[in-house]
Amino acid sequence: MKSVLVLYHSNSGHTARIARRIWETVIAEGNQADLMCVMEADREGLDWNKYDLVIVGAPVFYGKFSRQLVAFVNRYKSVLDAKATSFFSVSVVARTPAKCTPEGNVYTRKFLQGNPWKPKDAHCFAGKVDYPNWGWLDTKMIQMIMKMTKGPTEPTAIIDYTDWKDVEDYARHCLTLEA
Ligand SMILES: Cc1cc2nc3c(=O)[nH]c(=O)nc-3n(C[C@H](O)[C@H](O)[C@H](O)COP(=O)(O)O)c2cc1C
């Protein structure tokens, strides 16, 4: 039995849903697991000794991952380096197969290359388009990205691109990782 931490950042809740599905799958496989958003972990602190495996996830916003999450994992780099770790990114460009791999997804590739903390494993998930629930400016900006990448631009579009079976497979894959 492994003891697992699923740590995430989420702006509008979709990465939180993915993190929760990973957490549920890990538990369903007979392991102990905690699910925590980085804001809570940063504020309350963590007992890192509890965990063999740490899975970290974040969405892409304007080409970047949450500054708070990035600072947090870098602060605990030496602790994380001694554990099995995996990082998953969530972005709408990952809806195409070419951009759904850590090598093909430019945000994930840059993060893996340039960031001081280097996870031992990485995965990309396609996220959600949710124009009605985004602000006017954000909607306009993402519509522009979508126009360039031949995605949906209708202002009423709500599309979940996440492959939920892949999320569960990823959770099981993470359980096989070694420190
Ligand atoms: C303001 C904003 C900026 C975004 N920027 C990007 C981006 O640069 N590239 C991309 O692929 N997806 C981008 N997205 C899509 C999000 O990564 C996607 O909607 C994700 O599912 C959001 O996850 P969350 O609900 O956990 O915050 C953006 C979304 C918003 C609202």
C-alpha cells in the first residue's frame, strides 16, 4: 500500500476535478491518499514524511502554471527529489494528440526543461473550454487562441476535452513509479 499526496492548483475547478478523480482512483486501488490544493498546503503546511508518492497538477493560464504552485514545489525540491513524483498539466491545446504529450505540449516541455524541481514523470491532459463562465476578456483571449488552433469560438461553448479513462489510467501508472 502506498501513501499518496495529490497536490493541485485550479482556477475554475476543472483541474480540481481531475485531481479528485486521480485521488479516488488511487484509493480504489487500495492505497491511502490525501487531496490538497496548493493554497491550503502552503498555508497549513504538510507532513511530507507521510507520503511515498506525490502527484502535482496545474492548469495552463496564458502560457504559464500558477506562480504559487511553482514556488511551492521548488521550495520543497529536496523533499520531492527523495520521493516518487509526477506532474500533470491541463490545457486546451492538449485536445490535439500532438500537444497532449510532455514533449509536444510547449508549456509542459518548457516547465520540465527550465524548472528547478524536476518531476520524475509527466503527463498532459486536455482541459475544458467554458466561455459562459469565464470573464469577457479571458473569453476573447481564448477565442483568439482557439481561432488560431481551429477550436470552438462560439461564446456559448462549454466543452470538456478531458479523457477521464486516461485520468484513471494515469493514476494507476503513478502507483508504479519509484523514488
Ligand atoms: C484566462 C485563461 C487563460 C488560459 N490560457 C490558456 C493557454 O495559454 N493555453 C491553453 O492551452 N489553455 C489555456 N486556458 C485553458 C485552461 O487551461 C483550461 O480551461 C483548464 O481546464 C482550466 O483549468 P481550471 O478549471 O482548473 O482552472 C486558459 C483558460 C483561461 C480561463
